[in-house]
Amino acid sequence: MMETDVCVVGAGVMGSAAAYWLSKTPGLKIVLMDRYGISNEFCSSNDANRVFRYAYGKDAFYTRMAVESLRLWKDLETETGERLLVPSGLLLLHGEDQEASSFNEDSYKTLNQLGLGAEKIDGPDLKRRFPQFSAQDAYMDPHGGVLLASKILFALGHSARGQGVRILEKCQATRVSFKNRPEIETSTGETVSCRKVIVTIGPWSNSLRRKELPPITPTRQQIVYFRSLNGLERFRPPGFPCFFADQYYGIPAVGIEGVKVSHKNLRDPVDPDQANRSADSAAVEACRNLCARFIPDLARGEVVRTKVCLYDMTGNSDFVLGQDPENLDVVYGYGFSGHGFKFAPLIGKLLAELALDMPTSCNIERLSPSKTHEAPVFGPPY
């Protein structure tokens, strides 16, 4: 039997970030385990890039978390000497979907109420500043940017390993049991005994959560990367920002030679072990049609890559973050609902604080596992 102080189950971005923060505690023995390994293709957080933003509609809770997360991203860049976040802004385009339009307007109001700054851009000014786009008008979240996801996963794993974290790859946790302290049974037949365990396994969370805790629905999200026939120079920041358009989002050509386009929150429930990992032709066509309406030049381009990601969706898209109310030695971090990556350094820090029985850096009572996570608070935060 292997003994350690803290075992982190799941080496996606949240688990890796938790291990990174835990490794800053001298003398603490830490094990990070994953059924596939860090930065694998099955990891729901592994991709070329992800959106960073402050814009969250009326929901100032996540905006404030994003502000703190940005500070931590910059600290991580300084510590690693790597550029991990590329500023671009986030353009919230006026479209036909009423829910999306309300989200855009509410984001503009909330950012200005918090003194964070946001801008309304009318049609002529939009055409002058961002001629790639076609829309009636738009709002700009100037804090938007592109997170280099694959690079971040490598940096967190490398830093944790360098600080003595033991990483067990191709080792699946099959059960968490309790004797004098938590024990994690694994697919390799080995048992890991620890004082604290952090469970953060994304779409597989239902397999290890206590059944009374909030469930998640694993969903399949399809991503398409386009390259204009005229090249990509006009589709890189700062001249081409991240964007929201109706129920879709896009990321400029950063970290990959293509513009990423995908539906924000498509509910396509799947078994994470059986999910089709190839994008459907209908999804590609839907993304191309979106581009035809908002970015005509890109719509005529070629598809250079497609990808399928898995989300772990809660009923209202709120995260589940906290100690198990019936066993404080188990800490859960799941249900990130497709919008968690931007908060990774903060979530990792919070998970580490919970495991070390420290006060948390911010109030996360709303995200407690004791909540139902069913009734929407402000609607889906995307």
C-alpha cells in the first residue's frame, strides 16, 4: 500500500493546478494520478486554446473570480517564464438569439458597474475597427484573451513534478473507501492511503462522487478550426479578438493555425467512455453557417481540424467545489460545465486550501457540494 499526505485524483487542468499549489507546502507528500496521464487526448481540458474573459452577464460572482484568476495567471507566467495568456479582448456581437443578446448587454452593464470597463461599439465603428466581422453592433470586454491550454497543462505538470509531486499515469481510481483515513483503490491493484483526497475527474465525476451529492451530465461538444483562403494574418490578435455570436464562441488563431468555432453550451449527453470522438458533418456545417452570418471571409475557408471535448455539466452550470459534508477528508472539484478552465489557478488554489483545512481565498459557499445545483441562478453562464 502506498501512503501519502494528499492524493489528487485527475490530472486535468484542475487536478494539476491543485497539485501545483499543494507542492508549495514544504514536506507535504503528494500523489497526482490519472487514468490516461497529463495532457492526454481524453482529458477534457486539453486543447490548443481556451477563452479568458470577465464577461458573465449579470453574474458578478464569476466576474470577480475571473479578476482574481487573471492575477494568478500573470503570477504563473512570471514564475514559469512562459507566455500562457494572449490578450485579445472579447467581442460580444449583436445577433438574433435573445438569450445571447441579453447576456451581452448584461455583461456590459455588470463590468461597468464593477468599474472594470466595457465598451459599446456601434455598426460603423465595428466595421472600421474589426472589418472581419459583420454585425449591427457589439460590446467589448477588454479583458478577454486566449489561454494556451496545452502549454498550461504542461507547465503545471512540469512545475508540480519538479517540486516532488509523484505522478501516477495510466492509473485509474476505481473507488474511495474509508478506514482510519481515505483509501483510493486503483485499476493497477494498488491502494493509496492518504490523509486527504481531492477528486477532480471532470466527465467521469459521477463514478466517484457520493450519490447524495450533485450529479453531472457528461456532454459532447464539437469544435471546428477554420482557415481563411486569404490566410490567417487578419485573424490573429489584437486585430481579431475572441468573440461570442448568438450561441457560439470563437477564438483567434493562437496556438494553432486556425480560428476555433464552437457552440457554447450544446446539450448532447454521452457516456464519457463511449463518446464519439469525431465531429459530425452537421456540426461543421452549423459552425460554417455561423461564420457566414458574422465572419463571411472565414466561412469560405477550409476546415483544418476538428475536435470533440467532453463537458461535465451541472443543472445550472455552477461548479461543485468543496469538502464532502459527511467526510471532510474528501474534497470535490467538478461540474465545471465548459467554462472552468479560465479559473484554473484559482480553483487549484482553493482545492489545495480545502485539503489543507485552510480558510479559502474567496467565499465559495454558493458552490458547496451540499447545494442542489439544479435551479438556475442567472441562467447558463456559458
